[in-house]
Amino acid sequence: MESKFLEARQLCLNQAQGFIDAAEHLAGIGWPHIVYHLSLLALEEIGKASMFGVLLMKHANLDRNWIDRALDSHRRKLQWAVWSPMASFDPADFEAARHFAEHAHAKRLASLYVDAKLELTDLPPSEQVQPEDAARALSMARARLDYERQSGTPTGEVDDLTKWFIETMADPNQSRQLMSVPFPAQYEAMNRNVRAWIAWARDEIDRLDQEAHQTLESELARPGAPKESAKPRWRANALVFSPSHSIKPKVLACWNDQIKPVQLLWLRKKDRFTLQITLNDNEPLGALPARLTHLAKLVVACLNIGSIGYFWFERPGFEQRMFKDVRDLELERPLEIGGGKSFWGNSRAVALTDEHIDHAVHCMMAFAPLSDEEADPIFRPYFDGLALIAKSDIFYNFDTLARHAFVASLAGALRRYGGWSGDSETFEASFHEGFSPFMPDRKDRDQMYRFLRREGDPDETPLENLRSAKQLADLYLIHIGHRTWRTMLDRTRQAGDQPRAQ
């Protein structure tokens, strides 16, 4: 095993040298963004060599799983290229290395790939890196490669204290705690006595873990505060992605101005945002997971409905391809056979607008008061449909199952809001009655109803049937959202007050 790690370490250093040689050649020609990329690739290989060096150390209980995880992270490899627990114990060095890795990796991505949603005002990738950025990265790669070669291969035993420090610093969450303000301060107070500080830090983290466990137990036993004296206590963030709509901060602000407990935070990315939920202390800790999940799902459902688009908590599977490449062996060239059909076809994302947000907010107002029992026949199948779309990819297609889910969601809404009895024989009549206020032409309704039949429209693909079924469910729920909101508005005006989002 030792010879394997020795060979892997040397291969990494040789590979880094190759990237540096290529970067030096291009540095005399231009293309700073390519020089920058090659320099970071060299640094990643140096970081891997440092990790393999740790694996060469001997300790019976050394957990090597974290190395496997770190080898898959670009940021971790860059961080280990400029910092290693076997070379430095200084917390400031670790924090500087972490900041460098985050910044460098972000700049690399911005300089390599053309964003499909690029605006005319955005800089092209080739201009994201300045010549001085490339020169600094290349100089650092040279220096770190020289250092790693001169330092040689780590040998000898690792005691329990060193083992604890290495594994703590290799874990993102634990290293973040170890670099929080009190720990570097204590390092200075102990006159930078490394081993004494590590021993103190291990005991302190154990103490904090015990306190956290006791606090959790007491919070679980604590009832919620009285509603009239409630104040913000809990906050949670979740990522939401959209392949259907291009997102801008001004539009998100339309939501944020109206729904204060749930904020949509722009991430400077056109296809995602952070959904941030803040709950008051009248929510007991034991009820928190269910409450957060309920709110997050409701918000995402309302955005899907209001935009007649697609929002979900992960990147959709339909963006994937099964084959990395296909080649024509006779003509000796790559063959483009296309990927799987996207839920949105080949069209580009459209802009998310204030109107979409207004629809979503009205749906939020209308459907948030529903009890679980009332909401389940509408939103359980609706979420089934969204989840099936997310999982439908080139490997397996869920279009038909997803369509059935959206038809079931529409049926649940018609039963609650449109007076449908639940009898399949009267469903078509209830559909026409429910859609006539916003789709008055009978021919249009007949045309759309074809997608709701048990087998869908036989003249269309399963994808088109799915897309149309979701759109019909969305249109009806938007109509109900506006209708319910107007009723709430009228009642509030009659009471002499204006409605507020809660």
C-alpha cells in the first residue's frame, strides 16, 4: 500500500510539472485565462500529492475516508496545495488557503465556460482573468511544486493529537468550527504553542459538543413561545434551481416585499436562488423540520404555478446525457446524436417577470391557509409530478407518470373549488365549467382537454402531453389563487383594513 501512495504522489508532482510547462509556454503568447486554468490544475495535483503524503504516515486508527472525499473536491485540492496540516498549524494560514481556494475556483469557472444565459453586458470568459492574475497563479504553482519536492515524503508514526488535528481540518464543518473566532484567539493567547493549543482545542470542541447536545434536548422539551410575544428565532436556507426561467434580483424583490418570512435571495446566477425561511420562537424545535419543509414546498409549488414553469430543489435529470461521446469509426470523427428530450424542449429560459411573482404570491395567500387534509388532494400529486420531472432523464423516462400526477392535481383542485363530484363521468363537464371564466372559447377547451384523457392525446408525444397537463393545472390554480385573493381583499376592505402578507 505504501508503494502505491508513493507512486501516486510522484505521478501527481510530474503531472503538475507538465501543467506548469504548458502554462509557461502559453504565458509568452497570451491567453491569460488558459494560463490561469493550467496553473490551477497544477496546484490541484500538488494538493493531491500533499494528501497522498498524509496517507503515507503510519497510524493504526487513521481514518482515510476523508482523503477520498477531498480528492473529489476542486476547492479542497487547491486548499491543500497551499496549506497542509503537516506543514502548518497556524489558523491564519488555513483561513487564507480556504479563501484562496474559493476565490480561485470561482474565477476559473467564470473564465472557462460560456454561460448559456449570458447577457450582452456580461464579460466574455476570456476577459475574466487579467494577466497579473495568471502570473500570480503560475508563480504560486512553481513555488508550491518546488516546496513539495524539497520537503520530501512524510514518514514515521502519527500520535493521537496529530491524527485528531489532521482529520478535524480535513472535515469542512469541523474545520470551520476550529477556525471560528475563539480558537485562533486562544492560539495567540497560548503564545502559538501548537501542541498545547491543539490539546486545548480538542477538549474545547468536546465540551461544546456536549453543551450542544444538552441544549438540543432542552429545546426539544421546550414549548413554543406565546404567539403575541413571538420573535424571529429559526432560519433555514435551501437552493432552488430553474431551467425554465432566467432570474434577476429586481423580480425576486417583488416577492420579498410581500412575503417577509420567506425571502428569495439572488445568487448572481440566472438559474438559481436561495430560499430563506425565518420562523418565530413560537415554533417549538420538535415541529421545526415539518414546518420548514411544508413552507419550502409550498413556495416552490406557488412559483411553479405562477410562472407555469419549473422550479425544484436540485438540478433536473433531463439536463444529463447518457453517453459522454459517440464516434463514427469509419469517418473517425465525433457524432452528435443529441441528448434526451428536455421538459422544456430546446427553447431557452424565459425571463421571470413581476406578473409571474404576482401569480405566485396570490397562490401563496390562497393556499397557505389550507390544512394538510385540504391541501393533500391537490398538492401531493402536484409534488409527485415535479419530483418525477426532476428524476426523468436519458436513463429512464417518467413523462407519462408525471402527466398522470398533474391530472390528479387538477382533479383535486376541481373537486375542492369547482364543485366536481368525483364521478369520472362528470369530470369533463366540470373541466369546462371551471375553465370557462378564463378560457371562454369551447373549441380551445376541447383542444386542451385532449391532454387530460387517460392516455393523453395520441397525436402528441408523452412529453407534450406532460407539458400541457402541467400548464392546465397551473392555469386553473392561478385562477383560483386570484379568485380567492380577490375575495380576501373584498372582505378586508369591508372590515376597513388592508391585507398583509404573513
